[in-house]
Amino acid sequence: MVKRIFKSLLCCIICVVMVLGIFCFMALKSGNKAGLAESVKYNVKLNDNYKKQDSLDNSYTNIQDSISINNGSDKKKSKKCLKIFNKNKELLVLANRDNPLEYDYNPFLMYICNGRLQASFYLYDDLVNMLSEAKEHGYSYWIASAYRSPEKQQRLVDEDVNAFINKGMSYEDALKEVYKETMPAGCSEHQTGLALDILCSGNTNMDVSQKEEPGNKWLRENCYKFGFILRYPEDKTQVTGVNFEPWHFRYVGKEAAQYIMKKHITLEEFYQRL
């Protein structure tokens, strides 16, 4: 009897243990799946973060590389301009409303055009060569203006201002209009002796009609070979502050002229690169 009861009890204990074992196994298996799923999610999220960080790092590197390239390019431009400037300082003087000439500026003048005008002796030989080559192509010119003294420059300003006032403009408006083409005394390129107003012989009007003359076109395309630049280009009025003047040529020397005309910049922009 006792043995029979003991055997029954032992069977019950074994069954309970087996049931508990199966339950624990199933729970553990379910937990592992959940843990594995969470682990996969975490790793995917982590990889995404790494990818995003790599993308950000690459973008930052690209930006840094771009900045380095631009800085390198700017430094190269600056170095080139500085080299040209140091070799031609006397030819590259900048004269405009923001950069008036020194009171004691010396233009080193000589007579040109059979004594009719004066200009800097620096430009004489190259001017002669330029006009001679132009003549071989059938073009001839009239040099309307070269060096102007401060007194003459101011007289021109006053005359133009009075002409606008007589048309009904106020003094302030007249002065603004005049300064679009004629600089005040001390600020004009003509005071350097390095600027020339060159008109085609068949058209001596000092206006934009010069642009249509074959002789003017030849000058604009070839002047740099002789050290001259077109000082006030048509598309640079916002930079120079002066209206387009197809007749106004400025001597800067051959090296500077080639650089300025090739890069399609103005003397102001050349100075910005220094």
C-alpha cells in the first residue's frame, strides 16, 4: 500500500518537473527571439547612424576640400597679381573717386602728338608701336585727350555740371550725372598721364558710337599686346563706377595688360586680388 502511494507520488513529481521544464524552455526560447529581434533592430539603427555620420563626415571633408581649393586658388591669384604689381608699380597706380592721387604725384610727362598733348613717357614707345601696327591694318586715330592737370579736370567737371543745371537739373543731380564719366580733380586717370582718349579718324565723337568703328574694335582686341587696357568696359560699370567708354585706354604695361584683359577684369578687380 505504502509502496503504491510512494510510486504515485513519484510519478506526479516527475510529471510536474517535466511540465515545468517544458514551460521554462518555451519561455526561454521566446525571450531569445525577442532579444534577438531587439538586437537586430539596435544593430540596424546603429549602422544607420554610422552611415549618417559617415555621410556627414564626407560632406564636411568635401566642404573643407572645397574651401582649401578656393583658398589655394585665391592665394595663387593674389601671388600672381602681387608679382606683376611689384614689377610695375608706377604703371598700375589706381585713380578713382575712392582712391585720389597723392598731392605730389609725378606723372613724368613728355609731349606727344607734335606737342599738342602731354602724356607719361612710360607709354610713348608702346603707343607709337600700337598706332603703327593699326595703320598697317588701315586704321588711323585722333588722340583727343591725354594728361590733364587738376585745374583743367575741375574746369571740365564744372562745365558739365553747369550744362546739366541749365537743362533744369539740381546741382546734386547734375554732379552725380557728371561723375558717371568725368572724375573730380585728383581722382581722374588723366592726371596720371597714363590714360588716353583715342577716337577713330572717321568718327571723332566721344560717345558709344566708337564701339561700332572697326578701328576701335581692333584697339579693344589688340591693345593689351602693347600694354594698354580698355579701362571702362561695357559690362563692368558697377565695378568701376564709370559708364562704358570705348575710347578710354589706359597704359599698365604689357604683363599687367595681358593678365587683366585675359581674365576680363578691371584695374579695381586687379587690386582686389592683391
